[in-house]
Amino acid sequence: MYSPVLLDHFTNPRNIGTLDNPDGYARVTSPGCGDQMELFLRVTDERISDIRYRAFGCAAAIASSSMASEMIKGRTLEEASRLTGEEVSEELGGLPEAKFHCAIMAASAINAALRDYCTKHPTVPFCTSF
Amino acid sequence: MSKPSTYLDHSATTATDPRVLEAMLPYFGERYGNPSSLYQAGATVRQALDEARRRIAEVLGARPKEIFFTSCGTESDNMAIRGAVWAQRDARNHIITSQVEHHAVSHTCKQLEEVFGCEVTYLPVDREGLVDPDAVGRAITERTALISIMYANNEVGTVEPINKIAKIARQHQIPFHTDAVQAPGLLPLNVDTLGVDLMAISGHKFYAPKGVGVLYVRTGTKLVPTQTGGGQERGMRAGTENTALIIGLARALELAESARPAEVLRLTALRDDLIQGVLNSIPDAVLTGSTTERLASHTSFLFNGVEGEGVVLKLDMAGIAASSGSACSSGDEGPSPVLAALGYTYPLSRGSLRLSLGRENTPEDVEHVLRELPPIIASLRALSPYYNSDGTVALSAPAW
């Protein structure tokens, strides 16, 4: 059911934890099943300089959170904002259809945390058009 | 990773007993005759089938003609419920059941409600999962056609007071069905002591193969056949009998029943060690179901802050097979209706784990679980937005 890559991210999730006074923060819930991701971003020079999260849900939800965090760490805000659930799923070796919403949750958590960042920093160039 | 394998999912299925396999083998080979055929090869198989029926009837304290063979527990439940309700379709159309039934019962009742216009009362249960027999009595109307309450619950192991419920049903002359799929080898099966009119069991829960079940039908209980065709099973269940598996089921039921007194004592001791061990070694672990009215083989827990699927996967990596009712597979599946009926809500109800013991388990298996499970729960809680190490909930449950 799950790919080796997914099981690896589930067993050894990357970037787990929280950040004090994050520059961007979000907590999103998957409407289907109640899985939850809480995301903390540190932003330096319009890049994701650090990212932490906590996740509640099935193995696919935890692995999606972990993979998404790896995919945007060090990236520009612009790049991070373009991450899609499809890309997260693909990197995990393809989620089973019934678990695809887990990848969507990870992508939408990033989007929501960027939204939070931009609410606090409306004059940052990225935020003026986000 | 090279740890010994510990199978703790006997409520899901069991391995076929070698003695059962041995009893079946000739019926896959030289004894292939159709029991309905007139010539010798058929007659030999017919005799074996009759003998299997007689031996099953003996274990249940029933008459052989009250035993009907099916393909599984689900089919037996379907045949009992739909058959009994259809048989009374002009006179009565109300069903009384509970909120903790297996889907084989609840979805059948739901279909009778939605497609056939029946009225169904889904009785609530208490925190331990017990149905109140008085509530059954209060729910009865002059339109009540059937009462169906399970013998023992698959998710939380609660043993329902079915003999009390059966008495009430009989006072009102309403047929009483029980899904007894979790019972063989663990609970008494005498149909007169229990007072049941219809009882479903499934072979693979007691060391017979998958694909064979039994429905007990008390003489005088009217059923409309739900599977029509040839005249097999006295017209009640058409289709050539699955002779090998039926013979296997009969052998397995005898073995389970003769081992039952000693096995219940042995399993109860293992079960209680497992329960105490888990509750002592994992902070905020909750035992679901009843402490007293509980299957000897069954343990079920909730761990707040974690989700069951992750626990099951990590246990599997540690060589332990267990199950969780919480898996979010389709995205539209809500939390377990059984845990909801017991009063456990999201997100706690997502952290369920069932460890069900069986014949081959030993105290070493319990130790294996008690070694592996606490660090697994701790590691998943460390990832969780819902759990702080002081046991408090880190985030309130979202509006969901």
C-alpha cells in the first residue's frame, strides 16, 4: 500500500518540532478525516530558512508533512507557495488515491502559513502579490 | 527488525488448525462428489455433510435440521435479518438493534430501512458498550419483527447480556437474532441456555478456513430464503454445499468447544497481564469496553494524541500484528461508530488499538508487546499537535 520512501518519512520524519515566535504559522485540518498539521516557518531574506511541524493522522499524513517540509526548506517564498499536493504525492512514490488528501493537507498548510506570514509582513515584495 | 512474529489479531481471523486442514483434505481430492447426487460418490459426501451438521448441532445444543451452512458470518447475518423481516413483511416491519453492531448487521438493517421502508431502532449503549435489556423491552412495539443484538463486540470485546434480551424477546414472541461471530471457543454457545432463535457464526474466527459460516435457525422461526436456486439446505440456502470447508468448520467447532474451559482461563490471565501492562507503562492509556463483561481474548485501547494506523504500522515493523478501527482510508470515513456509541469522540477515538489473543499466544508475546508498544506511542506523541508530555491536550480539537 505504501512506498518505501513514504514508510521512511513516516518512520523518520524530517524537521519535526515547533519554533518559538515563528514568522509564519498555520494549523490546518483535513476536512475528510480530521488529520491535522501544525506548521511553523522561519523566514530569512524571503526564503524558508527553517521549518518545523507536528502532525496528527495516518502514516500518509505524517509522511506528507515530512516530505513537504523537505521540499520547501531553503526555498524562496515564491517557490514554496507553488508547491502542490500532486508534487508531494509524486515525491512520496505516489499516494494511494484514498490517501491523496494527506498531500493536499500538507500543501495547504504551507499556503496558510505563508498567508499568515504575509499578514504580518504585508510590504515584503512576495507578499504584495500573494 | 528481525524480531519474532507475534500475531495479535485473532478477532480479525485465525490460522486454520492443522487438524482441521487434515479433516478437510479428502474433500478436495477423492471425495469430490456432489452431495445432491444419487450415486455412491455423492452419497459418501452427503453422509459426511450430515455428520458435520450433527456435530455442530451437538455443540450448539440444537437439532441438526436447525443448522444451515453459509459462506461466512456476514451471509448468516444477512440471511437471518432479511429473511426474518421479509417473512413478516405484511404484518410487522420494525427492527430493534444496537449502535455497536458489526456492519453485517447494521448495514443490512440500514438497507431494510432505506430500500424496504422498515423502521429500525438503534439502541444506545453505556460507556462499557453494554445494551440495557430494559431498553430493548421499552423499544418493542406491536410492529416489531426482529430483535438483533450481538453476542460479543468485535471492536471493544464487550459481551452483551443476550440471554436477558432473549427472554424479553420471547415474552413478546419476537424472533431474536444474535451475531455470535466473536463467541466460539470463548463463550457458551448452547442456544437453549442463550434463548436465541437465530445465531450467526463464522469458521475463520475459530481456526477453520475463511469462506464458511453457519446460521442456527430455531424450529418455528420463519425465514424467507435470501439466496434462491436449487433446493440445498432444505430450500433455505440454495447453492452446492462447500463440503470441505463445512467439514472443517465442524471439526474446528468441536475442537474450540472442548478446549474452551481451559483456554478461557489461560487467555483471561494473558489478557489481564496485557491490559495491566499497557495501562501501567503508557501514560493516559484508556481501556475501551468492559473490564468484567469482556471476551477472554480481547483487549482494546485508546491513546490520545496518536492515530491508530501509525501504531499498527510501527507494531508491524516490530513483528507484531494488531489492528485499529481508526484508519482513515476513504477520506469520508468518520470515526468508529462503535467508539462514538461508547461516548469517545474525535480526536481521542482516532487513537484506537485492538490486540486480540489466541491459541498460539504465550506470556512472551505479551512481553513482546509491552517492550515495543510504549516507545511507539511515545514516538508518535512526539510528532503530535495534540499531545504535551505532561498529558495535557496541546491543541483543542478543530471544528470537524
